[in-house]
Amino acid sequence: MKTQQINFWGPGSASYWLTMVVAVGIIFIGLRFILAPNVGADGFGVALPHTYNAVGYAYAKGIRDIYSGIILMIFLILRKASATAIVFSAAIIIPASDFLTILSVNGVKDITHLLIHGGTAVYMMITSIFLFTAKSKN
């Protein structure tokens, strides 16, 4: 009788796709900051001031978001489980600091954006557990 091996890492695994959602999502968010800076900033939770120079901050954030998503996607596509788990886990600092930024700028009254950034951090923490578990079974 042939034993079927369980695929803990790769395109057939949940951890792979949970991570891909974040990679694609952050690339989308970065593109939104570049193509529609005011929309991107409003979606983030801190509106851009109405000055010409303020758009530069949106472009910088957009480029950094796109870069982050591409790096994560490269590790996924190359099936580098350890690198993906480490980079993804380290990136939890981004939504966590975004949560603190919204809290310091808008206070607790902006519950929608707090939930978006806080929820993303929690989602990434849970996904990180899956990634490290999958890595350890390879």
C-alpha cells in the first residue's frame, strides 16, 4: 500500500496561500498609494494634507509596500520555507506599528482602521505559526 505524504509547504498548503494573500494585498495597497495617493491615505486611516509635497509620502509608502510584497512573493515562489517564515514574521511590525500610528493620530474613535491594522497583525501572527509549523515538518 502506498503512503500519501502530506504537503505542508508549497502551493497545495494553506500556509502558502495565507501568506500569498498578504503578499498580493500589500502590493495592491502599494499600487493604490502610487496611483491614487489620497484614496490610499484615506484607506490607511490618515488623510494626506492638501499640499503638493504630501503626495511624496504616499509614493514612498507605496514603493515600500510593493517591495515588501514582491520580496515575500519571491520567497513563496522559490519555495524557501524558512526565509518566508522569518520575513513574514518580522513583517508583523508593519501592521502593528500602523495600528499604533492610527491610535496616536486618530485615537480610539477610529475603530474601523484600528480593526483593519490590528486584525492584519493578528492574521499575520496566526499565519506565522502555520509557516513555522509547516517549515518544521519539511
